[in-house]
Amino acid sequence: MNLQRATTVALVALCAAACAGEGSWTGAMSDSAGVTIVSNTDRGIWTESSQWTLEEELRIGEVEGDPNYQFGQIGMIGVASDGRMFVLDQQAQHVQVFDADGHYIRTLGGPGAGPGELSQAAGFCLVAAGDTLWIPDLMTQRINRWAPAGELLPSLPLAVGQMLPAVFRATAAGEIVYQVRPLPLPNAPAPDSMDTILLMGPEGGPSDTLMRFPTGEGYSVRGGAPEFNVWYPEPAWDVTEGLQVIYGVSDVYRFGVYAAGGTPERIVTMPFEQTPVSEREKQVILDFLEQLARDQGAPPERVQMFLAMVNFGEFIPAFSAILSGPRGTVWVQHIQSVADLTEEEMADFNIQDLGAPDWDVFDADGRYLGVVSMPQRFSPRGLREDKVYGVWRDELDVQYVTRLRIVGIPDAEG
């Protein structure tokens, strides 16, 4: 380890208490071949007075009334530089645009396969450079685009072959990053066994490789038949404004921050004790999936075929998701335990709720700050500055676009 890096790591560790405000950090930092190893304890830096909290500042949606304020199945939410929100409704197959105060502006797209039309396979809503809206559509294998004022722009091709575009992210600066996953096809050679995170160029193709990692186990194809593997080890990732990749695999509580190309810069760990998956937890999931299939009109034999494709991991994962947050923070979502649900809670259970409301927050150096709790039945879609954008469901599963403000960030309130 060179002297400058050793000095930097030592100073960070020595001043942890002073930099933490009222609390102090009880973890440790070390250097391993140029990579900073951050070993946290389960005691966070935040105190009661410095704890970050969330408060709701905007909710968009109506059960009855103006259809422009009603949603079917919200996919992702894109946020423009002026705070406009682009809400992709996968059920209606269109995008509703609202200003920063939640007032309806216009609707873009509609069902179909023609120019500017969307299929139900369009699940991501991305605000690219210049506040241009990009909607990747796997069914039509193209990226639909709209100018900031709503004019339809020429679409771009979206390559779908044995490397399936699976996840898309957009930074606040409008850079688009996406993950491709190997897709086994009948009568075709076995594809690469690694997922790849790519930076998308202005013409829609990849312009740079940010990282490669082993494919997760949540979905697989064996013997030509799909399998859905609940609570199997699965990668989670997000990208920072500087195009670093935050990446971890859910079987252990560990994530890394990687420079472009996959070079590790920092590895962060937290104590975690594995908990076996119980039979009750398996049954809760199977009951939910069975009811979902019946609600969609599947005949009994099809329901049983579907349930036979579902497998369960041996242990509850360490976390559910990772998000890049404000001030260089990293947010890691807890797993919701379903073994202790009451009968009332089971009646309200949705598989989206496997990610718990509680999120561990780490600072830019990887030190554990504490927990931020999101509302029940709220699914975040992204963080921008001191805002959390997401979808809240009421007791009848009606969906609302919801914006939360992070309270307690130093200088965030002026």
C-alpha cells in the first residue's frame, strides 16, 4: 500500500467520530491491495437528533374522477431536471406527465406496436440528456423517444438476442446504464454465463462496459422449462452520478463500489446472521402466487403447472435492493419477514412487499449511518437529491405516485 493511500485511510478512520456529528463510528477500515475494506458493526452513527427521516410532500392519484390522475400498474418514474415526472403505466401502456407540483400536463404513447406506441413489455422510463424521454420496449425491440415538449422523436433499435436487456438506470445527468443477462434459447449454443452492465451511447447501443458479474439465480431455464427461484442469491446494483457501480449479491451482507471496468474501490460489510426459510414463508408466497394466477383467469391445471416452477432458497437473503442516494450515500433495503405476518397482514400481502420498509444507509466512505423507514406499501422507484420517488398502494391496491422528502440532510433545507 502506498504511503499516501495508507495515510488517507488512517485519517478517515481516526476522524470518524468527529466527522459523524453527534454520534461515533464503531467500525474499522483497512486496505487490501489498494481496496478500502469497511467493516461496520450494527451500531450506526446517527443519533436521535441527527437521524434522517422521510415526510410525504406529494401524492398523485384518484380512485374516481379525472382519468388523467388514475393509474393501473405503474412501472418506473422518470424525473426531469425541472422536477417534471414521467409515469409509465404498464397496464394502460402510456406515460402520464406531471409537473413538479403534481399537475397533469399530457399523455404520451398508447397501446400498440406502431411509432410511439408501447407494449406491456415496456417497463422502464428513462430521462436522458436534455430531458429527452426514452422508453425501452422489449416486445417491439426499440427505444421510443420523446422531446421535452412531447414531440415524438425517431426510435432507436434495442438489440434483443441471447443477451437480454434486463434492468435500466438513468443518472440525474441523463446517462443511461443497463444490465444485459444471458438468455438460453432452444437449439442455440449456450450463451455467456456473465451479466454485463453497459453504458448506453446516444444511438442506443453500448458505448462502454462498466462491470461484469455472474448471473443471478432468481430465474433460470432448465430442460427447456423456466424456473422461478424465490430467495435465491441474486445480484443487486445501482450506479452513482460518477458512473461507479454499487454491487452486491444478496446471500451475504456485503457490497462494493466499482470504477468503470469493474475495478473495486471499496468493499463494505455489515454483520448478518442467516435465517433458514420456513415452511410458513414458502406457503405465504405460494398462496399469493396461486391467487394471482387465478385472478388472471388461469385454469386450475395451469395454476398447478405454474406453482411447480417455483423453488425456494435455503436461507432468507441479506438484503433486497441497493440504491445510490444523496451525498454519496448507499441505501440497502431489508428483507420483509413473512413468517410473523398476522392474518390481517397476510390478507394485505403483495409479493412487492418482500422488500421491507426499512433501509440501511451508509455514508460516502461506507460507514453505517442508521436506518431510514419508508411508508408501508410504498415501493421506491429512485432517489434524486433530497427526494424519494415511488408508488404507494392503498388497502384496495390502488396505486398513487408519491414523493417523499428526506428530512435531516445538512444544508438540504437551505
